[in-house]
Amino acid sequence: MKHWNIQVRGKVQKVFFRASTKAVADQLGVKGFVMNKPDGSVYIEAEGNTFGLESLLEFCQEGPEGAIVESVDYQEVGALQGFKNFEVIKKIN
């Protein structure tokens, strides 16, 4: 199990990016969350096996129909959070 933080930039809000990410993560067995950021990007924290995380990252590079992904950055973080499922966070903190 690994923990990745993923930042997706471009036209990635108001195109169902979060809902699509959740659907893909659920199919892959990846746990964590996705949220919109005030700067217009989408932020994801994801935990899973290498295949699941790489597949999720591959999805993020294209996104759902209507998205225009300009960049995807990710970082592997050492500590696992032990997420129970994959959630869409609605409000920006």
C-alpha cells in the first residue's frame, strides 16, 4: 500500500472531475478523497496498490469529457492515513 498526493491543474472544475475520479477510484479499490481547491485545481489524496494508483494517475491526465488537463503532479507520502473509502469533499476549507 502506498499514499499519493495528486494535484491536477487546468479546466478541472465544473466538469464532474471529482465525481469521475471517485468512480474510477472505487473501481480500482483506491481509498482517499478528492476536492476542489480555491486556485481552480483539484487535489487528491489516494491510497492503494501500485496498479490502482498508477491507473488513477493515468485517468487524471485525461479527466472526464469537458476537462482540459494542463498538468498533473504527484508525490508519494510515507505515512498511510488508513482511509476507509473514497470520498468527494464538497466544501473548500
